[in-house]
Amino acid sequence: MTRDPAIGEGGPEWLISDALVPYPEAVAAMEAHVAAMARGQARERIWLTEHPPLYTAGTSARAEDLFNPLGLPTFRSGRGGQWTYHGPGQRVGYVMLDLRQRGQDIRGFVHGLEAWLIAALARLGIGAERRPGRVGLWVLDRRTGVENKIAAIGVRVTRWITWHGFAINIDPELGHFEGIVPCGLREHGVTSLRREGVAATMAEVDAALMATFAEAFGGAGAGPGDEPTPHAAAVRDPVG
């Protein structure tokens, strides 16, 4: 695992995994770091990683949306959302930010995540967009008129510290998505940068993410506000 100083001392630290990270190890590392952040003993962190092939279930996942003919490992994640796939060729970003310093606005945080990924993908030549009522980012197949998901988002907030995050499909095995109903949406497909004709490397995707982070999260928020509106991609733990 490497640390990248690309973001200044006032921003989050960036970790980039050099190898596939088992999912339980990633969750344990996030939990420990989030707890340290809540105590004021750790900086904000962006962790860019990959996992072996597996499925994770968010808090809204339905058993009937898992088929799993290949018998891939499955995990309950505690994040918002439904079923998703992780595997090699997919950049997973775990985003641990302190919303106590960023406005305590969960909906605003998810909106910022979307804006960040849209900007990063635009640098790579992908025109990804939000869609009302659908979590994640979408690319229109102009041949068929079908909108396919290129990036998934699912987060959890504990003591106003965010964790979990996003997954961008760079060049994963798209056939593995057939083992689930991704995010519970049967009428939409899944795509990747490679399928859209963009042969970006993992390092190029990471560089785009680092270059555009400040566009969405560059400054701290204005301070605590009213009780935030929940978002379908987010789960907030009870305080106390």
C-alpha cells in the first residue's frame, strides 16, 4: 500500500493499494480508521483499492436479487444501497471524510461524490450523468437507448464520519454482474470504461480522481446546519 502526498496537508491522506484486498480486511481497516477520526486521532482518508471477485449487500438488498451461479463470496456491508459486484479491474474508493467539518449534510456529501466522479470520468472522455431516483452514475448507449451504470455509490455515516464510497468500472469482468440484479434495477445494464472505448489504466483513473477531488470537496463546509435529508445511497448510524 502506498501513500500519495498529492493532496496537501490540510486535506485527506490518499492510500493506494498495490494488490487485491480481501473485503473483510478492508471493512476492518475502515472501521478502525473511522473510530480514530471520531476521536480526533486520524486525518481524513481516501483509500483507492481493488477486491477479489465478490458480491456485497447493502442495507436495502433483497435475497431474490442474488443468483450467484459461480458461487462468489458474498458479504453484508452495512452501507446504503442494494447488491453490487466488486472485482479486479474495478477501482473501489473508500471515502472517509469528517462531516462535522463539512456541514453535516449527508445528501450534500452524496451529491459531492457524484459530482467528483462525473468530473473525473469527464477527464477520461466519459460523459457520466446522474438520474433521478437511481443511485450511481449512468452512460447512455446511443445505439440501444439503454442507460448503463458505470459507477456505483453506497456510503455509511458513523458519528458524522463517512465510510464505504464508490466503485468505478474500468475493465472488470462484466459477466460477473449477471449474478445479481445490480442495485435492484432490472431494466438497466452495466458498462465500463473499456466497453465505452476508453482504454484507461488504473493509474490514469487514480490521477483523474486526485485532480478533481477539490472541485467537489476542496473546502470545509459552513458548519453544522439543520437535520440533513437522507439519501438512498447512504446509511446513518444512530448517535450514541
